[in-house]
Amino acid sequence: MEGQPKGVIPAFATEAEEAEWWYRNRNIHGKRLLAAVKSGEAQVLTKEKLPERIAASKKTPAPVVALRIPPARLRARDPHAPASSGGSGSRRL
């Protein structure tokens, strides 16, 4: 934990591995949380702030964009692609 940047949680292969990491580093996490509370970095989620947070999480996602790529370009990228894709000249990636 000490060799990692602050706030970075590594990827784990198993849940047991993750549980061990949290347990092994529990004192460090506790100290960081206490420091964040004392400095004001950690804040209490109040009833007044909750609707704002919910609204922010439901913002309209970015629009979906469709790109048409000529089959020859796709084959250049994917040597296993069939020689003739047929259809509209596009392929879903």
C-alpha cells in the first residue's frame, strides 16, 4: 500500500485476495479517512445534497455514434475477417 499512489485500489484475482488486502491495510485506510474528515476533504451526504447527487448521476449520456468503415479497412485490421461481408458495407465491432 505504501508504494501505491493515494486512493488507488489494485485489481484482485479473487475476493479472498481483496479481503486480505483490505484487512492488511486497514490501519492506513483508517488514518486516511480520519485525516480527510478532519481536513474537510470528506463530507457528510445530507438530505439536502442527496437529490443533487442523484440528478447528477442521471445526466443524459453521450449520444451513440455510428461509423461506417469500408470492409477492406476492416480486413486490413482483422486478417481473420471473411473476404466478403455482404450487407450494407459495414460491420458491428
